[in-house]
Amino acid sequence: MPQAHLSTVCNAAAERNKAPILDVLQRVLPRTGTVLEIASGTGQHAVYFARELPELIWQPTDTNARSLAWIESLVDASALDNVRMPLRLDVREQPWPVERADAVLCINMIHIAPWAATQALFRGLGSVLGAARPLVLYGPFRRDARHTAPSNEAFDADLKARNPEWGVRDLDEVAAEAAKHGLVLEEDVEMPANNLTVVLRRG
């Protein structure tokens, strides 16, 4: 998919899902502190959430140089004092360039990355996320090894055609892997377009 078209699709998706995700974040995030966003993409979520939750500090990250430049321009244009300039962060590279976070947010990453990236995400949180602090994931998931909608099944097939290591993850498998690193599944919330917002919390 051409990069310009991909940016347009991502922008539209971020606009559609930002308000429903915010509804969950308002309930589960701490009132103050730093939220580390993994794989921030266009940066739209970071700026939107920072504006809507001004008592929290937002730290966007990504691995892609073009995405980082785009995020930086959005942050600069926002004139918000509670969203930081983006950092390059690859979950597979330890240590992460962040020493501490009071919450971690990861939107639409684990299905567009190898399973090893999900494992690295949970492993990396061990040195960053404090006790009783949340990790919030958003995206499509399978339940009991079954897709929740035909559209998700088609999306899964498309992902695997592009890269056999990608794919819609099973929620039970994600929760089991998270548990190895002290993260407990707290809730999963049905979202538009057959997605879930999944809240895990460090014990």
C-alpha cells in the first residue's frame, strides 16, 4: 500500500476510534503521571488524549523515522505543555529509552508485528511500569481461538498474506503471555468495528 494512502487510512481510523478509547482511558488511567504510548503512528491519539486529559503527561513513541517526524510536527502544532516530543522506541530493543511510566497505551500494534514483539512488550514493561499500573491495548482480537466477526477473519487473512508473522491475536494467549510478566487481565471492552480495548494491570 502506498505510504500516502496508508497515512490517509490511519488518520481516518484514528479519528473514528479516539472517542471510544478515551471513554475507557478516563476510567482506568491514574489521575496524574506519565502515560507512555507505544507505536504512536500518526500521533493523533497522543495529542487528542493529552488535550482531553490535561493532568496526565503523554510520551509518544514509534520506530519509524517518518512517523516520528509527523508526530513531532503534530505535537509542535498542538502547543500543549503535557505532551512530549516523540522518542524512538522499539519494544524488542532493551533497555527502553524511558525509565518509568504510570500507564502504558498500545494501539493497533500487536497484530501488525511478530508475536515476538508482543512478548517483548510485556518483558519491557517489567522495568518501566509500576505496581498496580495499567497497560491498555486496543485492536482486533480472537476469543477462544475464533474470530469475533467475518471482517476480522478477512483482515487476519490479509495480514498473514502480507507477513506470515502478523495476525489477529487470541485474547487468551495474550493474557497468558502477559501473566508471565505479572500483568493480570482486568477487563476487555467491546469497541466499534469489532475491536476491543483490553486493560491489564501489574499486580
